Amino acid sequence: MAQWKLDKEVDYEVFELGDLKLQKGMTLPDAKLAYKTFGRLNADKSNVIVLLTYMASTHYDNQWVIREGGALDPSKYFIVIPNVFGNGLSSSPSNTPAPYNKARFPHVTYYDNIKAQHRLLTEKFGITKIKMVTGWSMAAAQTFHWAALYPDMVETICPTAGSAKTAKHNHVMLEGVKAALTADDAFKDGWYDEQPFKGLRAMGRVYAGWGFSQEFFRKEEYLELGYASVEDFIVGYWEQWFNLRDANNMVAMIRTWQSGDISDNELYNGDFRKALGAIKAKAIVMPGDCDLYFPPEDSAFEVEHMPNAELRPFRSSHGHFAGGSGLRKADVKFLDEAWRELLAS
Amino acid sequence: MAQWKLDKEVDYEVFELGDLKLQKGMTLPDAKLAYKTFGRLNADKSNVIVLLTYMASTHYDNQWVIREGGALDPSKYFIVIPNVFGNGLSSSPSNTPAPYNKARFPHVTYYDNIKAQHRLLTEKFGITKIKMVTGWSMAAAQTFHWAALYPDMVETICPTAGSAKTAKHNHVMLEGVKAALTADDAFKDGWYDEQPFKGLRAMGRVYAGWGFSQEFFRKEEYLELGYASVEDFIVGYWEQWFNLRDANNMVAMIRTWQSGDISDNELYNGDFRKALGAIKAKAIVMPGDCDLYFPPEDSAFEVEHMPNAELRPFRSSHGHFAGGSGLRKADVKFLDEAWRELLAS
């Protein structure tokens, strides 16, 4: 069974960004980028991997892929996990002082995230080349943004189950998730003192239909994950996941997600094909073949317009969760192989 | 743009069922089956079509398919539309007197619906043969139930975008819809005096991601339906649809839907393959090829185990809504042809 962890102990560093002017026109005062590193930066700073964080996760939830003997081997690589804004560790509605807190937390984009992460890597560590950027879902979107915003810095990318530009259907799916969360009166338009637990749980129940595939349920694969029934899976996995989170943080991350677009910036001025074409990194783009909200067709379009990319879908009943959750061993192996291939290139 | 209609005027009949013992062990007192008929029953009663009603719809929303020159031609056929229990016209939480009203409305199954509809057809009209039973979504489920419960009475069936047994993934998707509705404190566990409008609208927003396909949004087909944007479509189509409904009625119909299973009765004792195999009707089973909650794989399984069935998927970007909504002309034509074929057989 999944164990969602919270930050009971501080095992990460914080990079102080100062007052951060955001892309959409507000300021994030005294902005903080929480991060964790693994391994050691080598002398010529050529062994850097950036591993990004997905929706409603922190570095805690992502660091399981880092292990000796694995592709992301900390004895070989210097691996940085920067926490996405809104996740509760980096600047978020839950940890930003008034007046920019709670419902007033400003709109942060992927562009803002990647610019801040770039400062961490360059100002703090003097890094000029990244061997690989990778991540799942919202972290895949950040991966695409890294490659488009810093094409000369990023050597390879491996975005899994995510997109370079948020599809309209994906936007609608997220509207449903958000509507369930905010239907709870306890949400109080974001000005709650106590978490709107009913809404957070409803959010989890809505997500439960989207995360895995129809086949996953047809084959009763939740049983293999240690749950006793469908309802047990909904409560134990989905409700638990979101019940542990801050509601405004969820809304903030959804906002980031919904506005995802690698071309929405001064480099590409909304020309999505141009932005895809500008990605120099060798890429293995890995959608889940049964992903219900990042369908492989969108990844195929991206790969078609990237100069050095391969489409390599997961063949997995885990839908969106193929390759991200670590729950299905075949997916983990498939991903590890792609990582090794990119790191060896 | 879609025009959801309410029963401002009574244009239907009511068949009095008396105190109805339900399959799951409660009584629906003074139960009523609202229905509407079109055309005239011929002398040998051989021209009967049963058209069923889908989730959150009444006969009003379904009767658009009945027209002179169409397959369901009222100058040739006697067409009966019985309203599903819970839809606000037949016995429902909203119109049943205490103590069986509101949150206490009992669990009604498809079995109960079809048994009641059978009484209408036999007791009221003396019908012994049905030329065709058809319907979309929840109405397709009722169609399958008709064929399995009365194999010697039903000559042909055309279930579109629905299943003979509710899939577990479909169950989970509905849990999300229900969670959004009931997250609104105004729902008051069903004991509201005023409708929980925030919850009803949230329910619509959750449904918005499921109803059509990713391709529908990729191609911006909501523009062709007369909406100005994605948000306009969500509000004007989805929120409007559910905003007009009674919350407890929605919950009651979801409960019926979730427990759908043609083998859950004394005839088949849970043997799903046996129930499918017992269907004598010539069948054209029509899933949408992009349906997100009734995937064609489940229809293929059904057809494989039915003795006289053909799988004929809609090739349509409208996902679940292919063939049901009437919004896409090619789907309407495709369905009309299948109906004609069955009626001519």
C-alpha cells in the first residue's frame, strides 16, 4: 500500500530567491525553493540530473527512484530534486506570509518554477550543463519547460506521462477535481482555518477514476496493491493522498498545471511548434498508453515536432500512474532502461 | 446549444404499480411509472418499440429520435418511453411521500425498473412481443436487462454506450461524481429543503471531463456546438444540465447504475456469462470507440458471449455522447441505420 509522507522532519535545503517577480504579474515575496540533493557534483560538473516533483508531492515522494545500482545512482550522479511551488515546501499558499498567503497566493507558472530552479543550479552550484532532466506528470511538464527554456543547457530529457502544453481536456478534468474540492463550504474561498477535509477527500475520489485505467479495475489490480476492495483503494490510496494536503496548495498547483505551455514566454511568443522545434535535448517521451488525461496522441504530436525525440509509451494497465508511482515493477524497469540509455548517450 | 427541458407541463401518463416490493428488500409505496407513447399499437401488437431513458433525463430528452421518416417512425411503430425510477417523473426521492422520500428513498435496481416496465406493457397494453428495445447509457443497461430478463419477448436490442454489468472503473467514476455533489454542505445527507446547487454544479464539472473525448477538446468541437470557449461549454452544457436536477434523484440513479448486472437475479444467480448467453434477441451493440467510462472492450466481451450479437462501435470524437445526445449528425445517422436494420429483421 502507498505510504504518502509528510515533512515531519526537515531533510532538505532552502534556496532563497528574494522577492520573485512572477510571469503573470505578481510578486512572490521572500520566495523559497526547497530542494534536496543526492550524490556529489563531480569536478567538471558533468554529472547533474534534475528530478522534478509532481502534483501534490514533495521530494520525499520522488526520491525512491534514486538508489545505488539503479539508473539514478547517487554514487555516479549529482541529483537535484527541486520542489515545485505550491507543494508546501517551496513557497506555497500554506507557508507564505500575508498578504500573499492562502487564497491570495499568486499565479505561478512552470516558467517561474524553471527560472527559479535555474537560479539554484547556476548561482548555488555553478552548473552549466544538465545530463538529464526527468519527471512524471506535472514534473514531465517542468521537464519540457527546462528543455525549451534552456536548450543549450539540457542534454537529455525523459518526460513521463506529461505534456509540453496542457491539453484542453486535461484542463477540464482538473476543473472537475477543483470543483469537488471547493464544493465543500469549509473551503471558504480559500480563507479556511481548518482544512476542508470533505472537499479534499472528494477531490481524491474524483481523481480515483482518472489515475489508473479501465483495465486496471477490470483486472482487479488494486488487490495486488494490497487493497481489499475498490472502496478500500479509493479511501486508502486516494482519499489518504489528498486528505494529507493543504487545499489552497492543491488549487495553486492545479493553476500552474492548467497554464502549462512551453511557448508561453518571450522566447516563443505562443508558437508551440517553434518551442518544440527549439528543444535540442535528446528526448525519450514516455506517455502511458492507457493514460486518461495525458493521452499518447498528444505526446506523439510533441515528438513529431522535436528534432531529437523518440516516442516510447509504457504498455501498462496503470494508465497515468505508469512510471510515476513505482507500483508496477514492469513500468519501473521500462523507465530505468530509458534513463540508462539517455545517461549513456 | 443543448436545451435541457423540465416537466413544466404534464404530457405523459402514469401507470400505478401499487406498493412495489423491491429486489434489495424495501418497498416503494404507491409506486408510479411515468411513460409516454407515440404512434398506435397495431392489431396483432407486433409494432412495439421500447425506448428507455438515460441518467438525469426524462422522456422529454429522449423523444427527439422519434420522427416520421426516421427509423423510429411513429406512423409505423408504437413507441413506449418508460421513465427510469429516480428521474423525477417516475417514483423518485423528490416525489415519494415520507417516510420513503429524500435520503430514505430505497435502492432501486434495473431489475426493478424492467419488472415494472414489463407490467406496464403486459397489463396495460397486452403486449407479448417487443420488436426492439433501445437506449443510451443507463438506458442501454436497461436494454440489456430487458433482453436477459425477458429473452422470449424481446426480438431485437440496440444498446448504445452502455453495459450489461457496471464495470468497476465505471463505479469509481460515479463515486467521483457523487463525491462532488455531496461535498456541498447544503446537501445535508439528503435532507435539504433547498437544492445543493454548488454540489450539483460541481457534479456537472466533474462529468464534463468524462462525457466527451480528449479528441473532442483537441479539435475544439465545443465551438461547433455553439459554445464560445471550454468554460462556456462547462457552464452552459454541464452545469446547466445538473443544476436543473434534484440532488437525491441523482444519487438514486447513480445507485441504480452502480448496481447494474443482468445476472444479479433469480434467473442467473450472478452468472454473468450465462445471462449474456441467454439473450435471444438479435443485437447490435454500439459502444463509442472513445467512450471514457463504457470502453468498447467491455462491449466486446458482452458480444462475444451473446449468441446473436454484433459489435458496431461509433467512430466518434463525442466519446460517451456518441449516439446519445444527437449533437453529432454522423452518429445520429449511424444509429438510425442500425435501428432500421434491426427493425427490418
